[in-house]
Amino acid sequence: MAAGSSSRLGRPKQLLDYKGKTLLQTVINEALETSCRPVIVVLGANAKEIASQHQNDQANFVINESWENGMASSIVAGLSTMIKNNSEIESIIIAVADQAFIKMTNFNNLIEKQKETGKNIIASTYVETIGTPALFKKDYFEALLSLTGAEGAKKILKQYPQDVETVVFEHGEIDIDTETDYNNLISQQ
């Protein structure tokens, strides 16, 4: 998910440089290190500018024209594209563009935990919360497609706690919403 306008930051956070790559490029690269395919990147605000800096034959870019309607519209845009292109898809992982410390292992841990537990939702946990990246089995595609407005997938995590398992995402709480967040990230390099 990379469709937001970064209104609190005042510039596209997807394009912020961290360790020689944009935040979005980091997420794309780590996702492509896994066996998960296809990798779909949902863009919205500043889509042309962001897409032009992230040309990649292995990632599919989808433009969410309704990005201003909130996170739900981006989840719907990405999942709808996924289903349209591959009706046999069994599960998806939802990730966001501003978790600077995401690694391939975060994605793989979700997959392994799902195989171990048989649960249909595997979420990441950090600082007493659960969130992205999160894996959803096909059983929850309809619920994801029915999200509206600012609702994110966390609504489903809360609705079905009996079917949720978690994996630890070290530093997952560090995301970039403001200039201060970014400056703190850069100062730690």
C-alpha cells in the first residue's frame, strides 16, 4: 500500500531516501526476495512521480483513483487486481510503504506461522499492537473487499481474534508520518 498523500509529512514519504533507496523501493525489494508472486504496488497520490522512480518488471503497479477515500479503497484496488489476474490465489500479504525496517524475513515469518498454526490471519506484532505486514487467507477476501473509508485491515484483525496468530516484527512500530519521524530515522543510520 503506497497510495496515501503523506499529508502530515508534506511530501511523498514513498520517495524518502533511506540507506540509498526510497522507502517504497525497500519494501518492493524485500517482497521480491520472497517466493510471493505477484507483487502488487497500489499507488494513488503522486502516482506518476512515484511510479517513474520505481520501474520494476517484477512488480505490478495499480493506480487507486479513489485513494482519497481512505486505506480501504487501496486494499480493495490491490486485492481486486490480484483476484482478477489470478483467481486461484490462496492468500495475500498486505504491507505498507513506510516501515523502513521491513525485511524479507518478515514476509516469510508470516507464511511459516500460517503453515504451522493453520490460522487464516497472521499479523505482525510490535509495541503491544498488531498490524502490517499481515497475511490473509482466501477466507477473508470478501471481508477485505467490503472495507470502506479509512478502515484498514486492522478492523478484520479485531473482528476475528480467534483466527489471528502473530509474529514479532522488530522495529515494526517505526513508520514515517512526519518530518520528525524521518529525521529520527536518518539520525539512527
